Amino acid sequence: MNPKVKDIGEGIREMKIRGAGRIARAAAEALKVFAQNYKGGKDEFREEIKKVRDYLLSTRPTAVSLRNAIYYVLNRMRGESVEEMRESVIQSADEFIRLSLEAVEKIGRFGAERIRDGSTILTHCNSTAALAMIIQAHRDGKDIRVLNTETRPWLQGHITSRTLAKEGIDVTMIVDSAVRYFMRDVDIVIVGADTIASNGAVINKIGTSQIALVAHEARVPFIVAAETYKFSPETVIGRLVEIEERPADEIANPEDFPGVKFRNPVFDATPPEYIDAIITEKGVISPYLAYQIIKEVMHFGAES
Ligand code: RUB
């Protein structure tokens, strides 16, 4: 395996590159790097790129964006010569990355319109798409405040707090278990997504579904910001989304707790009945229209 490809893959596995959108763009970049550095014959090109595909797919299991990015590039691989195949891979990887960044920007613009002046927003984990909405609302001159969870065990909420503070946004970090305590002050919850199933269920960082329940109880709108490559075509045919379970030592040192078992699932599923809207780059949809989006962008997931 090309060491530069391996660097990207291990970066994803070790969560130096994280967040579903970033993971997707990094996977496209890895395929591009493979193509740029490939030196063998044309028959081996297809074989070798499949190995890169399988390696990248093995890095993290939950975010479908990784899979969709890989197939976006591979399904567009064309040509008879190494040069032609190389060019087509580079071109479609660049295209995926460009479309992905444009999607985040559009979500920011569409989503900001949903945020009222004077709002207190609650967000969880660290989602580029959710942050795009919040930052755009602030840049539009809206007076907003943000509560953000620290997001145990990996503490991605720290990145969110710092990003918002840097933008000059009024931000307060809270522990995950304080969400219900603060919900009475919240006007809108905005989170990202790793995968959206065809029934509209949203898979996102562990704890998202609890927040959705609390928001539902308090009648606070619960909004998901997600590019269309977060929708999972495989769920149409009944494939279940695999929930990543990470090592116990992210929670505590197991050696300090003899006789204690640990579980560390890092994503959960929020059912569509707790979701008011999903903001995509194609517009704002009800979670019940997830299947419609999958039909439109089916090419993202289909295997050639
Ligand atoms: C990150 C996470 C984010 C989504 C969406 O989990 O759950 O909410 O990936 O992020 P992890 P984005 O840190 O384990 O990858 O909007 O940036 O794609």
C-alpha cells in the first residue's frame, strides 16, 4: 500500500481525520493519491485500487459518507490505459471533494434561514454541516447563543466550542448529562449526521437520540444538517447500519476497575418521529422523504 494512502487511512482509523464529511473527502483524496502514484500495468490498476477501496472501507464502519465517496469515484473510473484510468480517478475525486465542500456551504445558507434572531441553539459533537448553519446565522448578523455538549468520551465538543468562540459566537460548554437541565432555554437543536437510513432515522454521535427525546418532550425543534452523501442506499434493501464500538480505555482505564465491563458504542439512531427537518444541499426535507433523496443520488452507493 502506498504510504501516503496509508497515512490517510490510518488518520481516519485513529480519528485524526474525523466527522463524516471530512472522512468522505479524505477517502476520495486517498484514491486520488493512489492514482497519482501508481506505477504498474493496466490490469493491476483495477486490482490495486480495489485493495485501496477495501482498506479504506475497513477504517471506520458507521459513516456511509466514506462508502459513498469511494463509490462515487470508482463508479466513474473509465479508460483502457493506465493514464486514462488515472485521469478519471483524479478527476472524480476532485469533483467529489468540490461538490462536498459546496454542499456544506449551501447547507450553511439554507440552514441559517431556519435560525431566528435571538435564538439559543444546542449542538452535540462536532459537525461541520451543523456549524456551517450556526456560523452563517451569526455572519448574517443574527444574535445567537450556543450551548454545546462536551461529547464524551472523545470530547469532540471541545473543537466545537473553540471554533464558535473563534468566530465571536457566544458559546457555553456543558456536560452531556446536563442537556435536559438546559433544554428549557433552547430554541432549536442542530446536529449533523453520519448516516441517514431510508426510513429517515439519523445515525449520529452517541447521545444524539437522548437529546432528540428531550427536545421532543420540551417541544423544541430538532434539526439535522446533512449532505446527500450521508444518505444510505443500502438501507433501502434492509441493510442495518453498523454502530462502531470503540475501545474501553476511551472511557476509563479498565485496569483501575477489576471485575467491571465497559461498553463504548459511539453512534446511535434517532427515529424520524423526533426529527423536524433535515437540511441538505438540495433543500430542506422531512426525514420521511429520505427515500426520495436516496433515489435521486443512488449513484453514490451503487457498486459497478
Ligand atoms: C462525528 C459526528 C458528527 C457527524 C457529522 O463523529 O458524529 O456529528 O460525523 O459531521 P466522529 P460532519 O468524531 O466519531 O467521526 O457534519 O462534519 O460531517
